[in-house]
Amino acid sequence: MPSTRGLVVVGAGLFLWLGARLVGSPDLHIVAVGVVLLPVAAALFARWNRQRLTMVRRLSSARAALGQRITVELEVQNRSGAPTSFLLLEDRLPASLGRSARMVLTGLPGRGSQRVGYSIVCRARGRYHLGPATLDISDPFALSRVRMEFPHRDELVVYPEVEPLRAIVAAPYGSGSGDSTTRHLFRTGEEFYTMREYQMGDDLRRIHWPSVARRGRLMIRQDESARRSTATIFLDTRVSTFGQTGMPAFEKAVSVAASVGSFLSASGFALRLATPQAAPAPVTVDTLLENLAGAAHTPTRALGQALLPLRSGSLSGSTLVVVSAPPPPAEIAALTRSGTAFAGRIAILIHPTDPATLPPEPAAQLEQAASTARLSLARAGWEVFVLPPQGRLQDVWRVNRTKLLVSSAPSR
Amino acid sequence: MARQQDQAPRLLRSLQVGAVGLLAASAALAFSRVFVAGDVALRLVAVALGSVALAWALERRMLLVATLVSTAGLLVTLGIAVFPDTTFYGLPTLHTYHSILDALGKVGPQARVEAAPTLSLEPLLVGAVTAVWTAAFSAHALAVRSGSPFLAVLPPAALLAFASIVMEDGARPLYALVFLGSVLLVLFADALQRISQWGPIRPWSAYTRRPLARSTTRGARRLGVAVLAVAALAPGILPGFRAPPIVEIDSSAAGVSSVNPLVSVAASLQRDDPVELFTVSSTSLQGVSVATYWRMLALDRFDGTVWDTDDIRAENGRPLPGGGRLSDDPVPADAVVVEQRFVITGMRATPWLPMAYVPQALLMPGGELLYDDEATMVVASDGIGPGDAYAVQSAVPVPSPAVLDRTVGFGGRELEPYLRLPENTPEEVYRIARELTAGEPSVFRKVLAVQDHLLTFTYDETVTPGTEVNAMVDFLTRTRRGFCQQFAGSMAVLLRALGIPSRVAVGFVAGARSPADGLYHVTSDDAHSWVEVYFPGQGWLAFEPTPGRSNPLASRYQREPAPAGPSPAWCATQGCPPGVVESAEAVLGAVVGGVGRGGRAERISNLEELDARRSGAGSGGTTLPGAGATGAGPADRGLPMWGGVLLALGLVLAIAALVPMGRAAWRRRQIRRAREPREVVLAAYRVFQARAGEVGLGRRPGETLWEHRTRLLGIVELSDGHLDRLTGIAGRAAYSIRPVSETLAQEAVLAARTASRDVRRSVSRGRRLAGHYRLLRRTP
């Protein structure tokens, strides 16, 4: 189809022709014929070039961490024997990934193919769909355009930011179950696992004397758990808590949940993820990150009601991690109640707004609410961390990690 | 890769400028046809390229600055191309500027009387160089600055059309195709610019990464060749090819002629490819073939620059439909009656009918003719062209020198117009005239003395043409070289300075007689001018001051002493005793071309017969072969006068109206094409930017949205918060991951509309008007 530009050229040609007729200039007439003819020929040319074109999209990785650069390769194949003119390729991208990728391919020969690529910097977590791609076939004079659409879309998952939380080091005077973090965490089991030599700091009560007699050296008995410890992560996605998806506090909450989840998983915990809309469900670290990548705000409902599934589905001796904003006094009780079913209780409270950016009075109110919540929860045996939206979890986490781990292993 | 990306815009811009240069050069080449000399084409092409190159160098300057510098460049170019002798190593001097100003003052008069192809007259060259320079500069400004390649084509197209109109030489496909190819290149360059805005150009990797790779241009080459081929081979796919123009451009209303025949003579002489204009069968009543000059008209007014006449188209003359008796006076005794039959072959759109002087009767069935008794010229209202034919009977006066020696009484009042000279005629002219004729016993001898003096000069067609009075003095005193234009004009002026009535006659020499058909074949090389002098009782007699030219019949009184007895010419044509006839033939040996050919069916043997045949012709009984084609030839299409001016004005107005309408349509389309709210917002902001940019208040390079907003707030009185709102939403749409709602998008569109209106209202009306055509500065 002739484009607007093509129609303008036809108009210009007719204008020249009219001028030629008015003044009787055969030379101008020839020029006018050419100008009028050009868009028509161009339209035929573009239509003739509408061969069997196919396009394939390839991603360097379908899963990406925040800030990672992903390369997208598009391969356009010309399955007919005729060469193409100009192919205006557009691969539509979600706005969060930037503007749609556009490029112009010229002179693709018959039976030939051309690969072009572009890169995306993943600046926001999410589950994105790349595409559809369109190919506008244009003649060399850009007077006509024929559009082809390739509806296939590819998914790209951008994980939320995961802060590296430092691994646990055995406490010199802790449980005495060895220096292996994994073993250390599995202390709730009773089954014999192995014998090993005594090391400084081990609990002297766990010395296995028959082995000491046989080997002539101090040997320690190490038990293994029959089941893994479980941690349930509750992400408070209610819109009344952090606001809408994309708000800094909301994104920070998602990031915190991902960071803690990754850390716990690396520490050997089996993970369960819960939100106000979804009951706790077992997840691996990958599915946790994928779920968190797609996390979105949910409608407001009472916190107690949202926490009910946690209590009903809780496992004895498991840990509860709640990521929320400092709750109002009315909700603190509900939160405290929900924690009673768990052996370990951790609350990570993120300010919906950075108090530092607020006027003194609202900032003070916010700080006051956080302080109240911290006190109340601490009294109920919770470990509480309070963060501003721009804060780093790893900064506060390092301070409290020992206590946290101890609290997660009460039944040794 | 980054380096290639950087080079791409520069390459594309170079291609665009190159295309504009080619467009201007091709137009200049076509336009140069109006000049005879071939080197003018080179000069005009160089001028076009120079103009575009200068415009390119000034591309990043304000249009006003560029225009001023380009004007200065034009002055330098005029000095080099037209007045090289006045420059100081190519730099114009005060003398150059005076010469240019002087020439500019003469462009109008020269253009009115000039015929194409013309000589490289300085005023016309100045006009041509200015036209080409301006067209090239305009084309560059429109194509590159405004991004309107279609408008850019128009100024050069006007040059192309002008050449074909004034030349009336039919289609010249080579010029048209070169021009069309340039147009295609301009469109292609513009298309590449636009496409590159879509995204980076990636040529097929098998060739190269350069944006102008073979694979990029291959399609354009194929398409261009196909279009050129069809346009060349089948221009008739659009109706009206080679048809007469819809608008008859009639210059008669302006009271001027489209061509000055005296200048046409000079131009015709310098044609590289002489063409046959007409054939003549010319015989005496006895059937003897007679060669003489074929006169068209006489120019009786000299204004110091050119020879002209008041009624050059005989509009006040006597209507003569189909011909008729031109004179009721009896044929003088000393006159040769010559019957001529003219068939026009190559002459186009010429109003004056060539014929031997003095015509007695004319037959041209169907011809709308006017006869001017005073100038003795016959004018065809529609002009004559190939296929026209007519018959004339003339009585050529050949008085003896003795008779002329005795002639007195040259001072009649009715002859006063033929004695008039411009006031600025140098005294030197009078002095030369007196010195040349000192001691001559009669007026006739004085005339011969002047003629003979000029015959000692050198015939040279390469001299600078012109009959300007100072140039004439130079010709008479210094150069002594020229061609018929200078000789005839100078002799007539010298004679007038002596008080002898004279005028310049324009027409053709006899031409070459073909033994095969007995016809005189007259070509453009035979164009000529000579002098007519009035002798009381004898009428206007032809004299020939040009070396190497000779009027066969008139040479009797011009050079030979008066023989005793009957006039040899008379004997040769009217019949004498045998002995006398032989003697006359001997005298007229150089005059008579040979024995008359057989078959004189179209002769007009007496005037009564003419009357009878003319009445028969009026009832449809055409007797002259080819006479029916009268009027089928192209009409006279002289230089566009009022019609051309009106047409040009209409075109300008149409373009002026179309440009803002087109831009408004583009703006609407920008927003309409946007699919998602985010795109709508960005389109609305782009439109606002374009509108602000039109009045010179667009975003500067590197300026952020908010910086631009802040700057505008300091300049423009804006409505409440619209620009803030627009800037905020646009910033969010461009850079934020937060979604943009439909409502927000509509809000942005409304805000953009209001902000655009505010910005435009803050500037003057003239600036707004100029902004429609993006004449202020390049779009940021």
C-alpha cells in the first residue's frame, strides 16, 4: 500500500503534470510521468518483495538477575528466491525494558538470512514477554509499506534483587555440632550420621567414648536429621502495606523476601512462600525467585485473615519470616498470634516511605509505629529488622544472624 | 561499530547534498539550452554546484545568515562567470559591482526582446546565473533544512520548464531523464534519512556494514531504471504529451515582442547545428530563377541599446485574411517582378512572413494575416510553422545609380522617425559619419561611402553581440570586427547622423539553390540583417554593409556604375531585345541563379488572378499544397508575461497553502498512529516540540525536558500548568517504568495542544508564518 509519503509523491507528480500541461513543456511532462509512476512502481516492488519471510527470536538467557544485560538475537530468513528491499524490523518490548527495538535490514538476498541483535538491560524485576515482532517491507524510496507480524512471544523473567547475606559460621560456644553449616542446621534430627575427630569448641557431651577407646583419639558423634528444616516466607503484598507494584517499598519488600529465601535455601531450609492471596506452598529457590519476579500488589484485607493459612499449614519447628511494613497496633496481635505456631519467627519491617524524606512529624509517627511494632514483636519472641525502602538488608542482617540461627534450632 | 554508527548520518547527509547538487546541475544543464554558446552550460553547472556547496557549508547556520552569505557568494560568482575581466584575481572589484548593476538593469529589456537560443549577452547571463544560483540554494534549503524533497524539486523544475517553453524545441528526453534521475536520487536520499530514523540501517552482512552498501542501493537502482525507462519510452501514459499548452501565454497585451528578430539573427548564426527553415521557389515572370533577400520586417526605432519598432506584430495593420493585394501602386519601371512560393520546413512560431521586398500580393489560404504598410511586413497572427506555405509576388526595386545620384529631398516630416537617434549618442558617431562622407557629391554617394567603409571591416561571429551605442563606437573605432548585427545597426546610425532616413531590415539571405529541385533552401545560418535607406521617389532600398554578404538584385545600384540603356535587371526579367538580354544576364550573372525550373503552377502571374484564387480559397478551394496546415504549427509561445506571472503566483500560493496543511496532517497522523498510551504521550510531546521548533523555541541539543520547560517559562507566557503537566507526563512516558493510562495520554494531548498554542502566540505573526515553512532554523 502506498504510504502517505507515496501519496504525496503522486500528488507532486500530478502537480508537475498540470504545470507541464499549462505551459506546454514536454520535458516537465516526462519528469511528471516518472514522479507519478514512482509510487506505483514502488508499491508493486514492495508487494513483489512480500516473500515468505520468517523470523526467529533467541535470548541469551530466559532468566536474568536484576541489572543483567540480555542479548536478543533476531534471525530473519528470506525463504523465497527474490531479494528484499528495506525491512523495517520492530520487536516490541514492555516499557520497563525500554523502547521497542527497531532496525532496518537492507538487501536480504533470496534464500538468505540475516541475524541482528540488540541488548536489554534488566532494570526492573518482572515476567516479561518480548514481542510480537513486526516487519514493515518498504521500497527503497519509502513510498509504500507492507506489514507482516510475527505473533510469537518469548518470556524473560527478571529476578528481584538478591542481597548476599553472609553464611553462618559455627559459634565457638554454640551447639557444638561441628563446623559444617549444613550439619549445624540439621541438628533437629536424631539419626546417627557419622563420627569425626574432636575439634576445639565441640560439645564435650557428644564425645563417643567407645570410638575414643578404639581410635585413641577424641571422636565426636554427629547426628543427622531425617527431615529438612522448613522456613515459611510471608510477603505482605497488600496495597495498603507498601502501595502499588513498582513503588520503592514494595520492590524492596520483594527483594528482601528473595534475599532471605535465597539465604535460607542455601542454608538448607525447605522453603514455603505465602502471600495474603496465596496459601503457603513449597518452592525451590528458583521457583521462589520466579514467583517473586511476578509478584504484584494485592487488594487490601485484614492481616489476621491473611495470616490464617500460615497457622493452619505450619510445621512444628519451622521458621516464619514475615516481610511487611511496621503494622499498626491492631495488627500486631494478629502477627504475634500467627508466630506462635513457629519455632523461629523473624519479622522484617520496611517503611512504606523513607522517614528521612518526610517532614519531622510524619517521620516521627512512622518511627514511633516501627518502634512499637519492634518492641511488641520482640516481646513475643520475634527477631525484628526494620529497614527504610532504600536500606540494605545485609547491613542489619549481619548483626543479628547468630541469634537468628539459634532461634531456628531450639530442639537439639 | 560505534564508529560506523557515527558515520552513518554523515554519509546519508552527504548523499542528500550530493543529490541536491545533481538536481541543480541537471536543471542548469537543461536551462543552458537557451544560450547558443556551449561553454555557458559548463558555467551554469559550475554555478549550481557552487551554490549547493556553499549552502552545504552554511547548513548549520541560521537561514538568514546563510542567505546573506549566499548572496555574497552570488556576487563573487557573477564576477567570475560573467565579468571575469573586472575582477582582481577572481575577487570582485568596484568595477565588477557596477557592471553587475548595469547588467541587472538591462535584464528586463533584453529578456523582452531576446529570442532563444540567444547569445551570451551579459545581462541575460547575469539573469541566468542568478536564477541557477537561487534555484540551487532554494532546493538545498527545502530538501535539507526543511526536509521537503518535493518542494525542493520545484525551483529546478521551473528552470527545466522555462527552457523548454522558450526553446519550443519539443521534448528533449535526455535533459528530462537526467533531471528525473536527479529527482529520484533526492527522493532516495530523503528516504534513507527517514528510514534511518526508524532504526540503524543494517545492510546484508555478506557485503559490508556501511549504510550505503550495494545491498542498500540495489533496489533503488532497479526501481529507478524501471521508472526512467517507462518515462522515456511511454510518456504518453499521462495525457497531453506534446499537446499545446492549456494556457496560451500571450505577451501582446504587454505591447512587446517575444523576440527581437535582430537578436534572433545573431543567435541563429551561432547555432552549432543549422536547421533548414524554409524553401523558396523564386522566379521572374520569364521563369528565370531569381535570388534575393527574404525580408521579414524592418526595425525603425533605436533607443541606444537595441533596434526595435513600435508595432512589431502589426497589430494596427490591415487584416489580410488568406492574403490579398498588398499595394495598389503600379510596379516601378526599374523593378524586377519576382514570384515566390514559400514552404516552411523548420521555422517555428515566427509571426513574420519572409518575402522579397516590395511585396505586391500574397496568397496564404486560411492564414490570419495582418499587413503593416509602413514597415512593409506581413504578420501571421498564429505564427507560421512547418507545413505552412504561401505565395508572394514582389517588385524588387533596382534603380540605377544615376537615378539615385539625382535623388534629392530627404528631409520630409514623415521621415523624421527614421532620422531619430537617442540623446546619448556620442558626438564621435557624428564625427565619424561626417569624416566618412566628406566630399561626397550626393546622398546616394554618402550612403555608398559609409557602406564601403564598413565593408573594409572583418566579419566575425564570435564577437560580443549587441548594438548598444557605446559598443558601436568601440566597433567603429577600435575592434572593427562584427557580424551583420553590428554592421547594419552601425550603418543605420551613421546614416541617421547624416540626416539620411534609414532603418534596419531583418530576414534571410537567398540561401543555397538546390540543382535537384531548383529551390532555395534557407537555413538558420542564412539569417541576416541589412540596412534600408529611403530614397524619395524610389522608396526603401536595401544596402549591404556586411562583408561577405551580397544582395544579388540590389548589388546593381550598390556597386556598379549606371549602364547606358535599359536596366539589365529589367531586361533580364521583363524582356528586352536579344542583345540587350544577353548583356543584362551578363550583368546579373551573380544575381540570377540559373534557368528557371519547369512547372510554375502556383505562380501569381497577375493580380487579377490572385483575387480570383483568393476568393476560391475562401470557399475551401485551397490551391497551395500544405497551405491547409496553416495554424497547425505551434502557436507563438514567447516569454511568459502576465500569464506566466499569474501562473507562477498561483503555484506559489498553492504551495504556500499546501505546506501548512500538510504539516497539520502530519501532526494529526503522529498522534493517531500511536497505539499505546505511552506512545500517544510521546507523539503529543513530539508534536509540541515540532510546533515550538517551527518558531525557533524547540529543544536545544542536549537540553532535558525540564530544562526546556524552564527556558520556555522565562520566554513565553504560558497557561496554567499545561506545559508542566505535559513535561511531567512525557518524562514519565519516556523514562519511567510506571504505566501510562489512557486518561493520562489524553491529558497529555490536550496539554500539548494548549502549550503549543501558547508558545506560538508568544511570537510575532511573521515568525509564525515563517515557521510554517521551517525557515527559522533547523529542527532541533
